[in-house]
Amino acid sequence: MKKIISIITACMLAAVSTFAQYNVGTSTTTQTDMFGNTATIHRDAYGKTTGTSTTGKTDMFGNTTTIHRDAYDHTIGTSTTGSTDMFGNTTTTHRNSYGQSTGTSTTGETDMFGNRTTQQRSNTGTGIWTW
């Protein structure tokens, strides 16, 4: 009996340890300022700031732009999210620091099970991943 309990305990510990996650960093979002901007500060596992993302308020066309900067405050790219279409999809266009499109992310509406799918596409239109 002790042997069976020991085996079950070992299996449970092995299963739990496979789901343990490694901390690669954190992102902290500030409150919206008086101009409608929200800043997100990205830090590595040691607490060092690796970059920031500043999201502005939505413009009159329903687009929201986020500017991404590195730890030295250099702009490394932007993400522009459009308004939701009639099918419930929201598309975000990603651009590098030169303004060239690096790809898009399209997020669908939530299904009846509470799941939402996002599809990432490269700038050539090929699917990179879906989750």
C-alpha cells in the first residue's frame, strides 16, 4: 500500500512540475493619463526595464495605435488596431521602426465556450501561428 501511494505521489509531483512556468518578465500597465494614453512597462525576470509600450486613445476612425520602445527609448515599432468588423474580428497591423508592415494579427469573436482565436500572419500573408 505504501508503495502504491509513493508511486501516485511521484506521478503527481512529476505532472505538477511539467506545468511549472519560468518567469521571463512582467508587464505593468499604468492608469490612463489626461491625454488618453496608457503606458505599459516591460521588465525582465530581474526587474530591469526592457522597453515600454504606449497606447493612445482611439481616433475618429476607430483605430488605436501603440508605440513600442526599447529600454533606451528608441521606437522599435508600432501596432495599429482597427475597429471590430461585422463578423466580430479585430485586426492589428504591426510595423517596424521604418514604418514597414511586419505582419497582422486577427482576433475573432468569443465562441460559446469562451474561447477566442488569434491568427498571426507575416507581412507576406502566410500564417505564422494560430492560438
